[in-house]
Amino acid sequence: MSVIPIVSAGSLPESFFAPRTFSAGTAETVAGILEQVHRDGDAALHRFAEQFDRINPEYFEIPAETATRAAGDLQKKYPARYDALCYSRDLALKFARMQRESFTDFESELEPGLFTGQRTIPVDRAGLYVPAGRFPLLSSVIMTAAPALAAGCPEVILCTPPRPHPDGNRSPYADLGILAVASLCGIHRIFACGGAQAIAAMAYGTESIPRCDVIAGPGNKYVAEAKRQVYGTTGIDMLAGPTEVFIIADESANAEWVAADMLAQAEHDPDAQAVLATPSRALAEATAQAIERQLANLATAETARRSISGNSCIIITDTLETAADIANRKAPEHLELAVAPGRARDTLAATVHNFGSLFIGHGAAEVLGDYAAGLNHTLPTSTTARFTGGLSVRCFLKTVTTLRADTRAPGCRKSLQAAAELGDAEGLAGHAQAARIRLC
């Protein structure tokens, strides 16, 4: 029996299309953490550092020279990795700056004497969170920093879990790779603080960590729940869960490539989900076999196998159009069209509309979006692509409106008369008076 189930499209249960939630039992725990940080500030952060991290730094801000030194060491010891990170950073910044340029300011005279406009303004301080568990996500430093910096935020700070200082003292320290990339990206301040308590610190502010206007970045279920609970006190990027990929493929697809793309997502987390939908049973069976072969040599096979066998599947559809319909209902984080060039692929690309990021064609591997194509890899999961997109400069920008008025001009006077009438209609005499007084 194959490690991944092969099912027919008609047998998919409704639960396949439902949001996948993973925060059960965390709300009360997180609420307690938030309350203590809000009340006690740094003292609470020290308690939680001791409790959760087993590392309680004397203070939290990591000196800039520590990050600069980490970047220099990375360049000397791993020059190819250093160059790849710089390349990824440059592409991400280039793409984010193009996004920023798409937000234009304007002012227009809607009616004679009535000048309306909009301005797009960055938030004052962006807070980034990057976890450092089994796999410190160096790329997530780039993906969170690039849009904040391209947006023009005057201050960008980073929180990441503490690590033991190599000198054996209690000076704040963190994962060397994360520190190095933070330096390469030009992040302004770095703090050795992790988990839900870091989200609380950036939301409320403490003696050491400043209050942020927006918080962005990945994390475990406690971090996600903390972001959910502080929303409103501060802005957040999104509530992201375990990663997902959905691949629509035709008979021209390379089964080995499809299997590799599915395993690339599956290795993240046992709760990750990889799905292939295809009308080709031959491709389905070849992909299932390729997954088995590649698992045998994959260093992360234990995690990937649990994801593939527990949450993933291959769906046999009647047509590519059926596969697209399923994808639109599923609203996956990553959607690949592993389809031969031509009218069918173009139609599919135009038909699908619920996804975090779309990868068109056999060469557009999802891993490029993760690391080195300019796209941001922080994307909506668990069907939230139905109503939101991924992390972008938009997260760190406010679109505000402006009004100028010349009360002598006919258009403005007409608007004042309308405002007075509507004030009367709603029983708000002060509103009506404020309009009429300008007509005298």
C-alpha cells in the first residue's frame, strides 16, 4: 500500500475543504502570558525566558556589533551560503519596492471646490518575529524584513528566541544565522526574546522592547494565538498555520519533480499538507512511487512521512477544470500548475483565484518562492487565501484620505447642503449645524 492515499475527486469529504485549526488548548495559556507581560514588562519576560527557554539573559537587546560580526563570520566560513542569502535579500527587496511603487498618492477635484485625496504612509515601527527551533528560518528574516524596509518604516525591530552566549555569560545572544541575516537586511534593533511573550512585548511595549504598530512573522501555535489575541492593540500580518501545497498536473508533468515538491512542504511539519490533483492515473501512481523512493534518502523523512501519510493525498479528477474547482474551494497556500504550456494552462491560470501564491509551469518550483524568486513566502494557510493574500508592503502601510474644500465653490456648497440634510435625517442636529454654518 502506498504511503500516500490515492482517492477520487467524488470521494472527498467536506472536511477536506474546511479550515484546519491547531490552536486548541492554547488560548488560556497565551492569555495568561499576555496579561503578565502587559502588567510586569521585562520582569515577566525574564520569568518566561527562564521557564520556556531555560536561558535568561541579563538584558534583551543584542548589540548591533554582535550581528555584524555574525555576518562577517558567515561570509568567511560559508561564502556560497552568504552569497545565496544576499541574492535572496536583493530579489525580495526589488520585488517589495515594486509593490511599494504601486501604491500611489493622489488628490482629485471630485466636484468644483471639493478636493479629495489619499496618501500611503508607512507605520512608525514594525516588529518582526522569527522562530529558531529545529530549523532556524534564515529566509524568514529576509521575507519579513524586506517588505517592512521597502515600505519605508522608520524603525524595524526583530525578536527571536535566546541562545546561550558562547562566552558563558548572561549577555543576550541568538541563533548566529538569524543574527547574520538580520545584519545583512539592515534591521535596526534585535532582541533575544521568543514565543508568545515576544509577541506581547512588541504589542504592549516593555522597559526594553518598544511597542510596535505591526507585528509580522511565523511561529508555533502559541505565537499564532498570541498574534490573534493582540490584534487590535497592534496590527498583524496574518494567522498562519502549517504549510500547504496543492499541485494540479497533467500527463506531461515529471513525477519525480512533483514528488519532490510535495516532500519539500511535508518536511516542515507533521501537520503540513501536500496534495496532487490530476486526471492522469499513470502520473498519480508514478508520483506515489517517487515519493516512496525519495523518502528513503530524505534526511527529514520522519517528519515528511507523517505529513504525507496523515494529511496528504493524490486526487484523481475527471478533468483539469475539476482540479481547478477543487483548488478554488481548498484555497491552498501554494498552488502549482504542473501543466504543459498552451491554452489549457493559460485557462487554468485564469480560472484559479484562491491561493497564496501561484506557480505556473513545470519550472516554477515552489521552493523558488520560498527562497530566491523575489516573492514573499509568508502566505495564508488553512483556506484563508479565500480573503487575504500573503505578506507584502501593504502590511506595513496605511492608506489615509485627505479633504480640502472651498466653501465658495458650487460643488462644495452642494456637499454641505447634502450633509446638512443627512444630519437632519439621522437626528444629529450638531452635524447639520456644522454643515449649514458654512453656507452662511
